[in-house]
Amino acid sequence: MKLKTLLLLLLSSVILAQSSATIISGVVQDKKSNPLPACNIYLEGTIDGAVSDNDGYFLFNSNSRGKKTLICDYLGYQSFQQEIHLNPGDTIRLVITLKESSIAGKAVTVNASVFSSGEKEGVTLTPLEVVTTPGAAADIFWAIKTFPGLQQVDEGAGLFVRGGDVTETAVIIDGAYLNHPYRYESPNGGYFGTITPFLLQETFFSSGGFSAEYGNALSGALIMESVDLPLQRQTTIGLGLAAASGSVSLPVISEKLGFSLSGNYSDTERMFKFNGHQREFSRYPQAYDLNFNGVYRYSPKGSFKLFLFRESDKVGIELQNPDENQFYRGDGLNNLANLRWRHIPSEKWYFTANLAFSNFAQNQNLGVLDLTTDERLYQARFIAEHRPNDRLTARVGVEAFRNQVLIEGQVPEDRDDISTSALPLRVDTDYLSNRIAAFLQSEIWMLDGNLKLTLGSRFERDSQSQQRLWNGRTALSYGLGNDWNAVLSAGAYHQFPRPDYYDPYIGNPSLQAMSANHYIAGIVRQTPREIFRIEAYRKDYDRLLLEDAQRNYTNNGFGFAKGLDVFYKRNWKAFLGWISYSYLDAERFWQDAPYAASPRFDITHNLTAVGELSFALRWRMGISYRYATGKPYTDGPTVYHNARTPDYHKVDANLSYVRSFFGNNMTVFYLAASNLLGRENIFDYTYSEDFQRRVAVKSSMRRSIYFGVSINF
């Protein structure tokens, strides 16, 4: 569990009236004085706000001081902003009249296969919903896995998207790519995401068909934006069963210069011993992370942001095998430094640029496996956007990457043999790739804004493979009326193999980029209270990596994935719920497959249902249910992926209580239960060499309880 299931509930709409607070109330209406329900009203740069009721009425309090900007957003209307002055004990009453958006249609807010979080209009999940999702452990990757198109492959946070491997989803923060976005990294991703949601102000997740701006990946893209300039001082301390955390936000020069610092430390030994565990540990998982986020606004039109991040984790866990149990030991270190520049010289122009450096180091030991990895990625990026009028937006960008990877050690000659008696094979990877990329993208609004056409093209040149690649992409969104939109998307994507596949001993230095073509069609209805999406898709893969007896790997693999995704979310005042369902049919002739067959992440049915309820002013509870078809596995020496594990079922729940003990304090007590019913889910089977004995791969704990407290002041 993540320690910071803490600050989450601080965003809650719970109102704690205090004599030191300013009370802000009012009504939201249109130009005909008709009340507007479900409007989002908040103070810029704070978590203070409310949602208007059926009569357009709202009420909340704030402990902020001085001048603040009050914002009111409502889908289909222009955003309202007004500067107000907050004094302790005062009551401010407002009548907010919203004007309809100058663009009549609503296609501008809808794209194929896109889910988002943040405070903007039309987001799928708010920041509160991201961190309070039962079973998500306040982790952005786990919250995203409640969306359709994500397959439940194991007990980790890895994003397996629409029949794609976990390595086929790009992760970007503030314009910088994260090649290793998981904590306790494994071949299936990792148990948690490296970046916590408390460092983010919004996210954008695409399960396919994403634009040329977001680079290349065979399946999906997760784009994150870190928090902006802090407008008031705030300190948070969190304590939990397995973790401790602290953060401080400090404005140095009001609305011009400020920074935030945060740190988290987790040691899971107490948690595992408290709940009991099914696997042994030579070293219980431990981790820490540190973050600095500084923002300098040199003028109302421009700013610099420096984002520094460091994360370290260690684990030693038993991997059960019919022939010989082994302990996997792993140490990971992840560093990121990113300097971002933004400037808006006029209403028609926007510029942004990045300089970033990331370093990933890892040691892995398992049987004869003994690997040391050192990866360094240098990035530079510049984007210019021009919007000459309300009907056209053009973006052009250039990017440069330098990726250096050193991997030394040994691996088993037989990849399926993890025993100490396995024959070792040397690994000595010295990978260097210089890559340049450029993209051009335009968005055109037609038919009074009811039709949005997106056209994009991306070029990349890679020094390792000597390839020059062009990818074209297009998307269309058409407003059908009454908040309904039709969406279409098609595009070509490529992805270069991981550096270790170019190793001269275990890989092939002559490998080329893999490719995929995406085709998506869907219907979307989106209102302030309700979201409904249904999409059908198909992906065709080519040049996938295929094992070869002479050259280790070739680009002779291929495959496809097709399916249907459904998502529905509704807000009934105190109750919020959403449900997602995915159907998937996938085949691949790749890796060690002897013929085209279902890959291990071909999970036919995935279903997630989430419900959250606020009651008695101070309490909030939630419950979620996840179901997934069992994944394919091989149960004999002459067959391949001919069987499936038992179906996956999991119920999670959480409960929180909010209380103010002094002044500006807000304290959150929380309790969470994972796998509440104690079901023993099986994720895979490992076999003896003669396939006569097998061991089921199960979760580390059947049921786990986590609790803690967060203190904010």
C-alpha cells in the first residue's frame, strides 16, 4: 500500500466550519437565470472548492488569506474567474453567470481512447477520485487500471494495454520520457508507479490512437503534469503501517517564485507480518523517494520549472519452483532532473522546451542470473503552437535523445531455468543510440465546431538501427448533439526493442523497430455528471521480436489485437460510481511462441466496478470489485499456452474520517482492506523440467489491512 493515502481525502468536499475560515457561497446560473448544477467552483492553487447542487447553489470554506482567484468551470460554457479577498470570519456571497462557449459543438473536448484526471472540465477522474479509489493504494497506475482496455495480468501496477506488453506504453512527465516508471521493477512492470499522484496536477492516458506529439509506443501513452507554483504555505505529515511521509509547499515570492519538497519512506516488514504472507522474504521491500519542484514565473507570460526526483528500492522475495525455490534480490535507483520552459508571447502563440536527464541503475540476482544495469537518457525538446483563430491549431516540435545503457553479468542459457545449476550465458551490452524526431500536428474545427479533425505526422531517425521512419496519424470527433460524439482514429506507430535485445551474446545488434497500426471507432457521451464511452478497436503488429536458433532474435514476428471497451461513470451527489468492461482477442507469433497464439496478457474479459460514498459530513467509504479471465499458460512440453489460470476476483474497500483539531489543521484517519474476501488468486504456474510437478504463483498476501493518519496544516 502507498503511505500517502493521506492527502487524498484533504480534497474532499467535507465542510468543517471554523471561526478562522472564510465562508464562500453563492449560486451559478446561465444568462437566462436558470440554475446550473454540477459546476466545479474552486480557488486557484488550492484544494478549497465545491460542486453546485441542482439549484445551482454552492457553499465551502477556506483557510487561505488575501487575494485569491475563484474559478467556476462547466462543460459547454466559458470558464468564469473573479478575484476575491479572503479575511478570517468573513462570508462572501456570489452570483455567477456563465456564458456559453463560443464554439457551439462539444467535439473539442472528446478524443478517442482518452482518459484523464485533474481539475479541468471533462476529466475522467478528479485528483480526489484517483487517490481514493479502493485498491489503488493512492497509486496513479493502479487508478488507471480501473479504465477499460487495461488487462489484469498479475498483482502489480504494470499497464498492459489492449493486448500489448507492459513495455509498449510510453510514460511522460512534464515533457520528459520515463523509461523506468515502476517501483520494484520486474518483467511485468512493477508493484507501484514511481511518481505518486501527490506530485501531479493532471494526467492524460491514451489506450490507443494517440497523436504524433506523444511519440511512439505500440500500445498506449501516459502523460503526467507535475504540480505548479504553490500559492500558500502547506505542510503535511503522514504515518502508516508501512510508511512515513512529509511534504511542504512554500511560496517565496507571491505568485512568482515558490517550491515544494516531499519525501516518502516505506518499510513493509510490519505490514507483511501484521497481515501474514504466503511467500518468504530475504529482505522485505523497502523504498524511499525525494522530490523538489521549483517554479519561477519571470513574467505573466512565461515560467521555468525544475523537477528533481530520486527513488530507491530494495527487495528480496522467494520465487517458488517445483525443482528448487530461489530468492530474487533486486536493488533499484531512479533519478530524474527536468528543466521546463514555457512562454506565451501572445494569444496566438505558445512555446515550450525541455532539457532532461535520467539515470536508472539496478542489480538483479536469481540463481545464476546476476545482472548490473546502468542506463542514462539525455533529452531535449522544443514545441511551438500557433492558433491563428478558433478553428485552427498547429503544433510543430523537434526532439533529441541520447540513450546509453551498460548491462553486465550473466543469465541462464535456458531462459526458463532459474536453478543454481543452470548453464550461465554471458551478457555484455554496451548500447548507444542517438535519436532525433520531429512532428507536425494540426487540429481543425469545422461545421461550427461540431467537427474536429486532427492530422499528424512524425519522423524519427535512430543511429543504432540506421532507420528513418515516418508515421502518419489522424483522428476525427463529430458532435451528434445532446452531448453525444462519434470518434474515429487511425495511425501508424513503431517502437525500438529494449537495449538488452541488441546485446551481441543474447540478442541481435541488427534488430529493427517493431510496428503497429491502430484503428478505433466509438461513441462518447460526456456531461458534468455522467460519462459513457464505447469503443471498438483493432491493432495489427508487424516486425515483432521472434526467437531464432542462429541469431537469437529476428523481426519476423507478427500479431493482432481486437476488442471492445465500455466505460460508464455517474455522480449522484454523495455517491459516485463507475464501471468499465473490456473484451479482448489477441494473438502473437513472437518471443518464444512456436506458432501464432494468445500471449500471456491476452485476458479475454476484464471488469471493474467502483463505488464511493460520502456521509455524516466527515466520513467517506469506497468499495471496488475486479474480475478478469485467467491468463494463458503452458502445461506440457509439446504445447504452448493451451490452458488458462482460474478467473481472477478481488474486492477492495476503504474508509476515512476527516477531523480538524486546531487552526488550519485537517487530519485524515484512513483504513483500507485489499482482497477483502481473502480469495486466493492464481496468476501463473511454474513446472518442473519434466512437467510432472507444478507450483501455483499466487499473491504475496491473501488479505491485507492497512491504516494510517495524515496531518495537514
